[in-house]
Amino acid sequence: MVNSSKWDTLLDVFDSNESFLITTHINPDGDALGSEIALAQYLRAHNKTVHIVNISHTMSNYKFLDPEEDIFVFDTDKHMNLIEETDVFIFVDISDWDRLGLLGKHIRRLKTPTVCIDHHHVTKKFSDIDIIYESASSTGELIYDFLNYTNFEIDIRIATAIYTCILTDTGSFRFSNTNAKTHNIAANLMQKGVDSRKIYEYVYESNSPNKLILMGMALSTLRFECDYRMAWFYITQEMFKKADAHMWDTEGFSEIPRTIKGVEVSLLFTELEKKKIKISLRSKGKIIINQFANRLGGGGHDYAAGAIVSKSLQDTIPWVLSEMIKIINLHQHSLRTNEVHDQLVHSNNGSCK
């Protein structure tokens, strides 16, 4: 749980400033967008001036969160004055300057105070005030905790936004970051009127034909290693063009191979440019993969992480697969060693000699 002093510090920032700009990572997901909306609504309820400005467009299946199109897409010509006149920048669901794109570069050159609210693993200080708690199911959960700490009355729009955060970042309550608290928060939000079925429909049952065509192309490249313990596939720029699809259409793709029986680790290689590859890593919960993502210059959670590398797809795939195979084999060796140890312990009637 976040230390109460952190929330007190955040309250001081909110009380002593008047204008705020909230932003998040490239290709924002449900957790990022829901967190932005919830926090913006809280600040506006306290008569603060708030703008949400993102580097990417909002995906169509999340537009229900922003029916009034309150979220701006960053435009240098339109938004530079707004940026320069902002009292405080707030980053949600992101603690990586690179994933803030051009907007991040403009913010960094200013002396404006910054706040970060996130639940991803970080190795160094990111903003002036970092509120980062890796054990939270989502950034939305942290926003919920803050609102509860302040005794703020959560309305239906905020409840819908936070429920979307939790639903999407837990994989519909399937992933290992789901716990009793997660379900309790979801139940509390539903008691406030959240329509869980409708949100699920918006998020997961509103796919475009283009997304499904792209998914089919990607799955046609599916391959296995390590006796089916690892699955991997890729998406090229050519596939995006043929499907008339976009990067945001790939949301959820990296989870698919993890549903295959026996697969422990899955990897998706996405060609952003000819020499810019996004690597999405997922684990079922036995093999920690964020340390490898850190080595690649990325990060994430123990069992869901990613990175972007400046190599061609042809160079990236064999290199990354080779390293992941080593990690999986090391894990298998560790399991065998533990089994031998257990056998020796049992053969000695539980006493080690």
C-alpha cells in the first residue's frame, strides 16, 4: 500500500497549483486512459484547470470513456502555449521518457514540476514526485486508493474509468496481478452503478474487421521453441498495410500464445519501422521476464514486459530467441536441481546431511 505521506504530498501539489496537464504513454490502453479520466474528473471537481494531452489517438474501443472528446492529441502548433503555461505535469501509467514521444521532449526542457503515478517497475527516479507501487493491479487502482484516502465521492464516470483500468490490466481478472483487493474494488465500483457487461462489450467485443485480419496474419507466423514452452510470432509493416490496420489494433495480441497449453513464455515482435522493433514478452507466472526486458532497454512487470530495440526484424528475432531460450533452460535446470534436493531430503527422512 502507498504510504499516506505520498498522498499528502500529492494533495499539497493539487492544493497549491491551478492548472494541470495529464498525459500517458504512446498507444494508451484502458489503464492509461481510465486513469487520466478519473484523475481529471477529481481535479475539475476541485475547480482546477485540467487538460489531457496524449501523443497518440484514443483507440475506438475506448472512446466510450471520452464521449465529449476531451482528450487532445498533441500538436506542436496547437498545444505549445498550453504546455508552457501549465503549473504541473502529471504522468500516469508511464515512467519512461521515451514512451512519451515528442510531448515528453518538450516537457523535459521546461522547469515545470512533474508527478508520476504508475505501477510498473522502475530502476531510477522519473519525476519530481514519484508515486509508484508495483504491487498494484493497475494505475487505476492507485487512483482509487487516492480518492478513498481523500474521502472523495466517486461518481459514475470515475467509477467506469477505474473499472476499465482494472478490467484491462488484469486481463479480465485472469492475470497474476488479480487478488482479493482487486475484486473488492471492482465490486465497490459496480455498487456505484458500473455496467460491467457494457464495458466488456466496448473493450473486447468492438473489434474492427481490420484488427481480426491482422491477427490472422500474425498468428500464421506462430512458432514454438523449447518443446512448446515458448511461443513467438511477429507482425511486419507489410502486414499492417495489407490489413489496413494500425499499431493500436495489436492490443491483446501478445496474450494469445500464453493461452496455449504448455506455453510458459510468449513473445511478439512488432516492426514499428525498418530498424525499430517492439518486443512484447508475456509469462504464465513461473519465469520472470522483466529483467530480460530491462537488459533490452525496456521494462514492465515480472510476467508482462516489453522493450523497443533499434535493429531489423531479421536481426532481432534470432538474437532475442537465443537469449530467451537460455533463460528458459536455466529455469528448467533450476527446477531439476530443486527436485534432486527434495529427493535427497526425503531419502534422509527430512534431515539434510
